Amino acid sequence: MHDINKHDIVVIGGGISGLSFAQYSASAGHETLVLEKDQRLGGCLHTHRVADGFWLELGAHSTYNSYAKLIDIIERNKLLRKLRPREKAGYKLYKNQKICSIATQINYFEILTRIPFIPFLKKKSLNFRDYYSGIIGKGNFDNLIGPVVSAVPSQKVDNFPADMLFKKRQRRKDIAKKFTLEYGLMSLPEAISEHSLISTKLGVSVKSLKQLQGEFEITTECGSIIKANQIVLAVPPPQAASLLTDSFPEIATELNKVKTAKIETVGVIAKRSDVPLKKFAGLIPLNDVFYSIVSRDYYSDDTHRGFAFHFKEGLSEAEKSQRISEVLKTPIDKLELTKPVSRVLPSPELGHYELIANIQTLLSGKKLFLTGNYFEGLAIEDCVERSKMEFDRMAANV
């Protein structure tokens, strides 16, 4: 016999998008169930911890005092005292097997030749490459700025809408410009999950989702059935589209239009004495098999250093290990490598905002809510902002 459970609000997806929605829901007094297919919460917030207390971020690592809604959730969970300013460590280029500064690679003459054309550029109608090539020149973009910016989402950004990546937000002066948490960013998902009105179930993969007579029926891969009055999908677009095909085919069709990219990350931990490279926040290759290396040097440790290699697709485990050893100039037997972590990220193109507007129209009046990093942007703050918008829509319909 099937195991049948009934809930008011069920969130499918335990990343920061799903958990921030659950936070808003629980803060308003609603019991909320979160289902997560992995054996850990956090999604793109992925802190790898080892026995001696050292930790390393394998996912998102950049948090700023302009992330007002994220900071609000940090405050709600009494984690402000756990905030730690990021130490100064610069981003460097990796070119021809050598580390160099970004400034040395800029063609300033090319920039000067573009100045007369800048007033005629329309940011909202251009993709990232066309807009910024118009400002700094195609040579500067292809040989420098393109790879540098692609390091942020770990994918080529040429076709991104030009106005998606760099957003102006008001900063909180009482908080360090860049910060992390004492035991890594995973501390926030862990704290949210401890709310008395939030229940979490890990290792639960959802097989199907149907709307029947005004309520939702979730069937898991193990055959359990969970019923809910309201559903929140906080999963990548392909997974959301698959779940909505039967009951919401029009929304599924639109979600299938959202392009995605697969990111593969390998974490590396080593003794400080075994890595000869000078301190850096990140290394950005101009032509290599990885998009970036993010170092934990921004929160230094007396005995260890940590690095997250964000690889392009197609490499074997042996090839990744070999490249890591070469770049860090450290024998492979001196390095502790994590298991590779794969994740799906949106890869938006021009017309993305119109696509999202269509989805919003189709969601109107429904007890179905969508959140994630494919709406307003890929940053952590964008995820939280989207969850707040969807919760407000839910609250307005109650």
C-alpha cells in the first residue's frame, strides 16, 4: 500500500531557492515540507568539510553586503555573529602556464578607439559579447574580458543578455563588502532546516507531479505519495518541465526553452607547504580545460589551502587530476581530491526575460510556484529575491 501524506505547502528542491521560500513560509506560520533528491541540502551552496575542521566551497562562494534579502535570512537565523570578512586576495590570469595580472593583458589603445561608439550602444537589446565588445573592443573581449566574466558562472557568457550579470544594489555599510560564514556557506541551509515549522526529507526523488481536483499529488521514485495544497518547484528548468508536462503542459513548454549548461567541480585540499603558488582568490585561464579555480585563500588557514576547479565538460577523472597537479605545481600524491560535483545552471540568451514573462503569465492564479536561479539572475541574491516574490504571490492568494 502506498504511504500517503498530506501537507499544505511542499517545496521540491532543497537548494537556497527552495530553502529561502521555506524560510519565508515558516516565518509566516506555515508548516512546510522540503523534499531533496540528494543526501544533503544546499544545492549550489556546497561546503565540503573534513575531519579537522577545514572546509572548502565547491559551489557558490561570493557573497556581498549588497545581498539584502540574503542578509535578512542570515539575520533571521541568528548567524550574523558567524559572518567573517573575506581577506584580501586578488584574482589573477593563468596564461601559457604562468600567473599574471589582469591589467597587463588589456589593450588600452583598442578601448580608446571605442569611446565614440559607446553612447549608441543599447544594453537591453544586445547580448553580452556584442555590448561589451562595443565598449572595449572585440580583441579585448575575446582575449580577456570574455574569459574573465565566463569564470563567474563557469560557462561561456557571450550570448547572455547584456544586462543580466552586473546589477547595482544598495549596500549595507555595517557588514563587510565581501563575507563568508565561519564554517562555510552551508551553515545557512543547515540553520534554515532547523526551523520548527520546516520539515526536510533527503534522498527523495520525485517521479511525477499531478494536479487532481484542486490539490497536488506527488509520487516519489520509491512509490510514496505525498499530497499538497500548494507546490513550490525549486529545481533546474529541465526537471521542472518534466514534472509539469501532464498537468501544466504550457508552462512545461516554456521551461524547456530555458537553455542550461552542466558544470563539473573538483575540490582540492593540500598542506600549505606543498603548494608553492602565492596567495590568490581565483585563477582565470585564457585558454584551458577549466573555467576558473577558486581558492579558499580569502579565509586563510594555518595549515591547509583549498581550491575548487570548475572544469569544462568532457575530461576523464585522470585528466582532471593531472591538470590540477600541473597548475598547482604539486605532486598528485600530495593532494586530497573530492569526488567530482556536477550541477546544471541556466545559460540564458537574448529573449530570456520575455520567456520568463510568459511563464509568469501562465502561473497567474495557480497554486503552483516556481523559484530558482533562472529567473532574474544566477547570483545567490537573485535566487532569494525570486523566492520572496513567489511567496508574496502565494500570500496574496490566501
